[in-house]
Amino acid sequence: GGIITQTPKFLIGQEGQKLTLKCQQNFNHDTMYWYRQDSGKGLRLIYYSITENDLQKGDLSEGYDASREKKSSFSLTVTSAQKNEMAVFLCASSIGLGEETLYFGSGTRLTVL
Amino acid sequence: GDSVTQTEGPVTLSEGTSLTVNCSYETKQYPTLFWYVQYPGEGPQLLFKVPKANEKGSSRGFEATYNKEATSFHLQKASVQESDSAVYYCALRNRGSALGRLHFGAGTQLIVIP
């Protein structure tokens, strides 16, 4: 088995601040994802990465940057935090192409003051 | 575009009663359908998936049938337990879509009272 570790678990920032969320996986999976979870809105894809150094925009990429520095890690940056961005951010990974399962981390809860 | 609509929560049930969470989907392609479950403090995890129409998926006493004619994938369990309290997400992915483009429903929170 493997695990996805997201840090920090809780992140508090000021409006306008640049904030970075980190994700590590030891599944040796090729593909990684960032989802945003808002109550009543389900999970929305922000960015994904098919392999190291690859980045693909999802449905909600505006206001975010991402970086896939190496196969095991995928970070997400909120470029200018806004109060309406308070949500849980979930990182996930999958083996690669095909109808595979996504494995999720337990999330980072972002609060913007 | 693709979309998934599911029962609005929270759904509150007593232990031992039956559960149905409705899931309807819209797509012009041929999807694989999923149910994910998210327990408190954890990330979502796959409950089961069904790639073909008219087939049934099941796990942990939960089941759902891929009904292509009705475009539905309702989740059912005959007798819920307190440990089933969680948020349940219905999702689809089209085989022709970009990798990882799961489309999730809004989620249904299930609360089971002992």
C-alpha cells in the first residue's frame, strides 16, 4: 500500500497572501491531482499532472498555480487568497492512464481572515 | 457538459433501516460510474466502480446498478450501521475524457443514529 500526505492540515492566511499547499505520495503513481471541496458543491478539479514536470489546468485553475517538482510531490499555490476561497483542498494520485482509482489525501483546510 | 446530480443531504436514518441515495447523470459519451465515500477527517476513497451499463457494483453491503436508459446509478444498502455515517459522492468519467476528469456530484451526507 501507500499513503498521500498533505501539509499542513490547517492553513490560516490573510486576504491577498500567497499560500502554498504541499502533497507527497509514496505509491509511485505517475498522475497527481488537486481538488477543491466546498460544502454542497462536490469536488472540483483545480490542476493535475500526468507526470513529473507536467501541468494541466482543471475546471477551477484561475487564481492558482501548481508545481510538480518530482514524481512524488505536487504543490498548489493560492496566488492571492480571498475570503471566498475557504475550503478543503484535496490531493490525489493515480497509477496513470485508464480507468484507475484515485487515492486521496486527508486534505488541507484553508481559512482566510 | 457532463454533470452528476445526487440526493441532497443530510440524510438521517436509524440503525437497521434501509438507504437509497439517488444519483442521476448527464453525458453524451459512455461513462464509467463511481461511488466514493468520505469518512470524517479522511479523504474520499473508492467504494466501487462500474464500467458497463446494466451491471451492478457492490462493496461493504452497498450496491448500485448502472442504468443507462434511466441515466441513474442509485446507491442502496438494506440495513445501515452507525459506522456508515459519511459523505457519499457519485461520480462519472468518460473513457474519452482527459485523464482524471472525474465529475463529482455535490455529495450526500449520511448520518446514522444508533
